[in-house]
Amino acid sequence: MTAPEIKLLPPSAAGDIALVAAVSDLVNLVYAESETGLWSGEVDRTTPAEVAGFVAAGEIAVAWLDGRLAGCVRVCRLADDTGEFGMLAAAPEVRGTGLGRELVAFAERHSRAAGHRRIQLELLVPRDGTHPAKDFLARWYRRLGYEVVRTTTLDVDFPHLAPLLAVPCEFLVYHKDLAPA
């Protein structure tokens, strides 16, 4: 595998309907797989319109591998000293290659360059029992240096989504301090 090229999309790319749809489709595919059983029915993580807005705001980075979209991540300012990343997605055929780690590292570098001292991510997990994908992600984020700083429920931060849950879930908020470059 050649090294992926990860770049923040320029705001002008918000008008690229095919690219915006491809990013939206990738995120929805990955989240549908990783959140199986958490939602009642099919719930898309995002829409092309939402992705276009994030691209226009300069918040979507994509990974290209051999000329095709292989992954993406949303990176934004949460507070003066805190960045945030989300919508992290790697195409199924490149999982296990380190692309996810590279996308997280990109988000960390971008946040550090923007003057943030820490970065945040959020993870939805079932309250009771285990969930293989969520358990994997929780362990993976801890290995990358992220620590849970708050546990809440979806109805606190996203009340419109809470009724769509199939099982009771917790919403974990992780932080990682960003050392100066």
C-alpha cells in the first residue's frame, strides 16, 4: 500500500456534489457497521448537505489512496483552547492499515497548529453489555492517549437523536492534551 495523502478540503469543494456524496456515503457506511444494534431502524450519521456545510467551513479532511477516497475526518474548533474531531471513517478495504491512526494524527496536528491545547472526541456506547466495535474503539482511543473526561447521555447533547436509540446508551467525551510541536 502506498502512503495515503491526507488533506483538508478547500471550502470550494463544497460544490463538488460527487465528492460530498462520496464522503457522506463513506461516513454512513462506516457508522452503520460500527453502530449496529444501537439504533432503531436505519439512522444515517450525516447527509450530503451537512458534509457540504462542513467542507465549506474548512472542517473536512480526506485521505486519498491510489487516487480514490479511503478515509475522512472532521476537525473543528470547539473552544478557544480545544479542537474536536469526529466523523472518523476509513473505507472497509483499508482497515487495519493504520489509516485511522494517520487521520487522528492529522486532526491532532491541525488542532495544535490552530493553537488548541487539547482535542476532544465523542463515542456513543451501550450502557449495558458490550459492543465489539465500540469496545475496540474505546481501547484504541485510550492507546492513542485519549481519556474519558465526561460521561453523559445522548439526550443531554443531542435530544433529537435520543428517541432513535434501540438500547440505552452513554455518550463518552474524551480529551487528549496536545503537546507543543
